[in-house]
Amino acid sequence: MHELKKLSKQELILETQTAIIDERKATTRILRCFREIESRMLYAEFGYSSLYEMATKHFGLSEGSAHRRISAMRLVRDLPEIAEAVEGGTISLTVASMMQDFFRAEKREKKTYAMEDKLALVRKMEGKSKRDCERALRAISPLFETQERERVLSPKAIEVRFVMSPELAAKLAKLKGLLAHRTKGNSTYAKLFEVMAEIVIEEVDPQGKVSEESPAENPTSPARERGVVRRARYIPRKVNRELWRRAGGRCEYVDPETNKRCESKWGLERDHVVPFGQGGSSSSENLRLICRTHNGLAAVQVYGREKMKGYLPALK
Ligand SMILES: [Zn+2]
């Protein structure tokens, strides 16, 4: 910092310019590394449930920074033609990640884009600011919100922002009426979500009341024939409950090298350590609770990358 004081104004401008170019190069390297980590599923091996979790917890990136880099990387992965524009900065990270979010949101709405249409739309955003890009995307899809926002206001308050369709708004309005006896006249969305959460948790949480339907059985693995799934479903409720209690409702994957355990509570599935088809029993000793990601990793380790490519897009 002291050195900078001695620079002439031209030198200072040049120094800044060089630093900006270096930063761009570093970003490009990060995107390429992320892509390699993702295609090898290294985050899963290290006990993380996603690349995003590894980026924030292992590499210490902020949530926004991790999200932008990963989304931009995936856009470039799907559209290699734009790599240069992203790496050169004519398509900013923010715009690239917004485009990726947009295509994902459109896909959820069952709107698919041909590769050349995707490419044409991305090309149109070259040189555009975040705001202009957002405006252009809303003109195509009025409900598009760049990202649902969750912001910690204080240790006791979290603000959440998202956009909903009129249909969902109507359903929530109806629920406000139907649940008025439980919300006790408090007609805010916050109260409504609190009551809804209580009702749903009671319904689906295997750690609470013993539910009729236990969690799904490993759907990504190609070897699980229909009949096997049906037979395996009859894991006694007592065993199921034991399994959930032992796992504490969290994925049980542990990185054999570092002993780091995955913390994911997302989409947990029961997995037979010795496969059911090979005579593995449905006792809790032969079962483990694992998240989607680690289910995928197990499948890759058993069946190989090539076979799993069709099931796991990250392996591209
Ligand atoms: Zn996991």
C-alpha cells in the first residue's frame, strides 16, 4: 500500500489496469477448476452435498460470489461458444449467472430452449448491465425473479423475498381462511407459513410421528428394478425410525480420508450398504441414510461414470 503512494498518476492507472486483468484471469481459472471439481464430483468425496456448499465452506467464498461463479461456469459448460465472452468480461459474471438461473427457471416451468435459441439470447446480453438483462428477461417471462432472496436481518429475524404466481397467491389466501383458527387472527404470511410448516412437518418428518410413507428408495440407481424397489420398501417402521434417529436426520456419508461427515438434510434416501439385490438385509446395520448427492456418488463408484452420465448432468 505504501508503494502505491510513490506511483505517478499514470503508473497508478496502469497498476490498476493490470490488477483488473489479473483478476479476470483468476476468475477464469476458478471457473475452470470448479468445472473440473464438479465433473469429478470431488465435492461429494470431500463430504459436501454440493459444489456450492464446498465453495462457501471449504473455499470460503461468500454465498453470492459462489452462486455467481458456479452458475456462470454451468452456462459456459452448456454453451462453450460463449466462454471467450465470459472470460473476457463482455458478459459479466452477474449476467452469465442470471442467464443460467433464467434457463433453469424456464425449465421448471416446462419451457425448453433449443441450443441455438439459448445461444442467441445470451449473445443479446453481451455488454448489458445487470438491470438491463433483468428487464429483458422479465419481458420474456414476467415471473422471473433472479433469485429468491434470504437475508438475515438480526439473530431473530430473516427476510425472505420471492415472486409467486396469482394461482399460488389464491391458494394461500384460501389457506389463510381455512387455518384462521390456528393462526388466531394473525393474517400475515409469516404466521401462515409457521402454521403450514407445523402441519407439514407433522405429516412428513420420520423423526417425529411415525409416518406411513418412509423416505424414497434410491431412485437414481439404474440397477434397482421395479420389483426390487417394491420389496425393499417394506423396511419395518421400527428399523426406519432407528435409522433416522441414528443418523440424526442427516446424511451419513463420511469422507474416508478426512472423516468429514456430510451435513445435508436434503432429499435423504435409505441406501443398502450391501445391495438388496445381492442379498443385503433390511436391518438398520445394513442401511444408511444418504442425501441425493452421495447416492449419486455411490452409484458412480459402483456403476462407473459412463453409465451414470445420463442420470447425473454434473458429470458432463
Ligand atoms: Zn450427503
